[in-house]
Amino acid sequence: MSKVLAAYFSASGVTADAAKKIAELTGAELYEIRPEVLYTQADLNWQDQNSRSSVEMKDKTSRPKLADGKAPVADCDVIFLGFPIWWGTAPRIIHTFLESYDFAGKKIILFATSGGSGFGNSLSDLKSSVSGQAAMEEGIVVHGGQGGDAWKKWIASLKM
């Protein structure tokens, strides 16, 4: 049986809830991707062009530092990787995470939370940050209020 990890970045708690649901349904170990410097509400104000998140997302080379480098990636075969959609893609800290570990031979399944958009450019943007021969695919985007049945159907469709 594959060892599974649900790694996630959550600035507001919504993606954390999604990751917990995945862990509950798959038996995955949970790992929170935390920035070295936590985001404040002001940092997350997408309407402010000078907010931290706006500045990071405008710069494709931005790589916010991680709080630690202790994700148990090496022990896992399948990694669910979750994040909120920011500006039509994954936050830059997801690139930092992917560039910090060796994913050779791993299967990475993306999941995201969003107010209404889909994955946008996340898959194509993130593939360039993965070293080794890792398989990466889009999974599910969770919009507010999406029920447990959608989760169960999606997880069942993965045939894990």
C-alpha cells in the first residue's frame, strides 16, 4: 500500500480544512507548509497592489522561505498538495516547497481552494519547480460549501 502525504499551505484555514478531509478519507499524514514569516490580513489583501501577497505574485521568481524543511516527502509515494488559488495560480510558497525536496518517482495530486475559479495555470506553473521524474496532476478545486459527497466521489475516482 502506498504511503500518502497531504501537504498544504493555508493562509486562512480553508485549505487546512480541505487537507484534513483528504487525510480522513485516504489515511494520509498531514503536513502544513508554513512560511518563515506568517501572513497577516494586510499581507493577504489582494486589492492592495503593495500587499505582500500581491508583490510576491507579481514576481514569478519570488520564493517565500519555509518555516522548516521537515516534510516527510521521502517516505511517501503519493503527495496531495493543497493551496488556495491566488491570481489564477498557486502561491509562490508552493514553488518553494516543490524546489526544497526530491520528488523523483512520486505522484503529486494537486488540490486547491477558491472562491470560484478553477486551477488556472497552477499545473503548468508548478511543473517547472519539480525536480526528478515526478508525475503531477490536477485533482479537485474546492469552492465554499462543497459537500462531503464531492470529496468521497473524487477520492474514489483515484482508485488508491
